[in-house]
Amino acid sequence: MSTVAPPVPAPPRRRKSTKLKRRQTRLAWFLLVPSLAVVAFVALYPLGKTIFQSFTDEEFLALNPVSWIGLENYKDLWNDTIFRDSIWTTLKFTVITVSFEFVLGLVIALIVNSSFKGRGVMRAVMLVPWAIPTVVAAQMWKSMLQSNGVISDAGVRLGILAQPHAWIADPSTALAAVCAVDIWKTTPFVALLLLAGLQVIPNDLYEASEVDGANPLQQFWKITLPLLWPAIFVTLIFRTLDALRVFDVFYVFFGNRLGTQSMAIYAQSTIVSDGYVGYGAAISMAIFLVIALFVVIYLSFQRVVTR
């Protein structure tokens, strides 16, 4: 007669959250809370103060006490044609510069990512425009774009221009001039971000696709572009936010000239030059909402693409 051995009881399951893990979690929060508190204070306090000021009639160095006026600043801002012009100018600048910088940066990144002699030197040289301080680069280009500057002189000598042209003073070419300078300055930064994304893609995928007979164009559409989407979205968000907040290039080129003001310059001139702190805070909040809208659009588009 055969005997059946009794079943061996299963070992007791260990709890997911052990005492050691709980101690590590508490230690992590203990180390993070001071940093999070500093970041929250630095970021949230100015934002909260700006929101409060936007509902007041505060003026710079005014002797009158600050009064709560509710939505009056926002009502005035809704009918402010100068602010609407600054929004339109900033949006045109953003669309033009981000589009050109992305296309040119992607081309440069693809070239630099390939294997050729002198690749390291080219990577260093392409970062020179981005390494120059923005104000210095803008002042340099401003002198070159004057009617007696190098660009007009070269255009006349080559027969491209009939006479010297003041690119910055002419309203028809002012925006194109500032866009060209920003594209020259920031394209290397875009290329650097995209290059970082390209170097994460394994070479084994390209080797396998070559065995299957894929040409370079098919490799780009089927391998490079889908795997590069995370880097593309990060790059576009960074550049769009920077372009919407543009100040330095516009200020060096045009100052507070009407018709060529960006949103940031209009806010600065309202607060600093005119002294209307409350109204300037309302402008700043409107800029914040415009930037937040673009972030929401990008994130929504990213979810659709990455599904």
C-alpha cells in the first residue's frame, strides 16, 4: 500500500512594506522636505504675490495706500490693444523661430551623430553661437544689421541690394531680423538636445534594418523618429517656453518701441517705466496663462502621438 506524503505548507508571504522599507521611505521624505520647502517658497511665493497684486491698484513708489480693485486690471487688459499686439508679435516670433530651430537642429544632430572624421571638433564649434551671451550676440548683430553695417554693405557690393537697408528700423523686416538672430543663436542648443536623444537609440536596430533591406529614409521614419519623440517633445517645450518669454533680444534691438514689443517687454515697461505694478502683475498673469496653454497643448499632443 502506497502512502501519500502530506503537502508541504507554502512559506508565508512577506509583506510588501517591510519595516526597513518604511524606514527608508521616512528617511527619503526627511531629506526631501527641506529642498521641497525651499523650492515651494521660491516658486510659489512670488506667484502668489503676483496674483494678489494683479487685483490691486499698486503703483511703484506711490504714496497712496494700495487698494483692492478686483478684476479692473483684467478688464482693462482685455481691451488693451498694445498688449494684443505684443501677444501677436510674440506668437509670430515663437512659431517662426521654434519651427526653423527644430528643423535645422534635427539636421545638424543627424549629421553630427553620424561617424566621420572631425566629428568632435564640429560638436564643439556648433556650440559657439549658443555659448555667446545673448545680450552680447544681440548687440553684435544689431550693429551688423544697421544701414551702415556689414550685411547691408555686403548686399550692395554683391548687387543683392540697390541701397543700404536698415533692417531693424524698417517695420517690414524688423521681426525677420530678430527671428534670424534667435535662430542663429539657439539652433545649436536644439541640436544638442536632439543629439542626446539620438545617442540613446541602439545601433543594433539600424544594423538589423539594414539586413532587412531598409534604406536610410525608411530607417529615419520607422526607427529614428518614433524613438526620438520624447526628446523632440522636451526640446519643443523648452524652446516654446523660452520664445514666449523672450525679452533680451527684443530689448536690445527695439527697446520699448511700439509694434515690436514682446509680452515680457510690455510687462517690464508697465511695471518699471510706468510704475503700474498692479496692472503689470495682471499682464504677467496673462503671460503665465498663455504659456500654460501651450504646455497643455504639447502634453495633449504627446499623449495622442505616444499611444
